[in-house]
Amino acid sequence: KLTSRNYTLVLADTTLVNADAQKRVRIIEANAKAKAQVIIAEATSTAETLREQAYAESYAYVRETLGFNDTFVGSKAQNDKLFKYIWAKSLKDQNGGSKLVVGFDGTSIKTSS
């Protein structure tokens, strides 16, 4: 009887230790997954910021190089020439399979693809 009782106690203790270890592993895995998601989100945010900075720098270079000087209406700068350049470039960059609809609404141009 004593051996059977000891066996049962050891088995119960082993089961408890195993369950505790599994719980700790699940906690570690969950923390690692959460940290990975934070790292991915931060990297995505940094990449987007860098991309936007690169766009701003390249368009500033284009504006300066091509002499697209700002005109002012009141106190607001109007970058009409630069915006037309960007619009023309986006039209040029459309792939051949896309459909582009262009419409006029007064003095503005509306597009849809």
C-alpha cells in the first residue's frame, strides 16, 4: 500500500510540475508573440515614415530642379506645377491593364481607376 501511495503522490506531483511548466511555456510564447507584434508594428511605422520623408525630399528636389516655384494665394502656397507633375507621373506609372476614367468638374479634373 505504501508503495502504491508513493507512486500516486509522485505521479500527482509530476502531473502538477508538468502542468506548471506548460503554463509557463504558454506565457513565454504569448509574451514573445506580443513582443514580435510590437516590433513589426514599430518597423512598419518607421518604414512608412522613411518612405514619406523620401517622397518629400524627392519632390522638393524635382520642384527645385525644374523650377516649380510656389505661387501664393493669400498666405497659402500653391504647388500647382508640382501637383501637375505628380499627377502626370502617376498616370504614366499606371499599368497597362488598368482602366482610368477622367472627368472634368468645372476647373478641376476628377479621376477614377
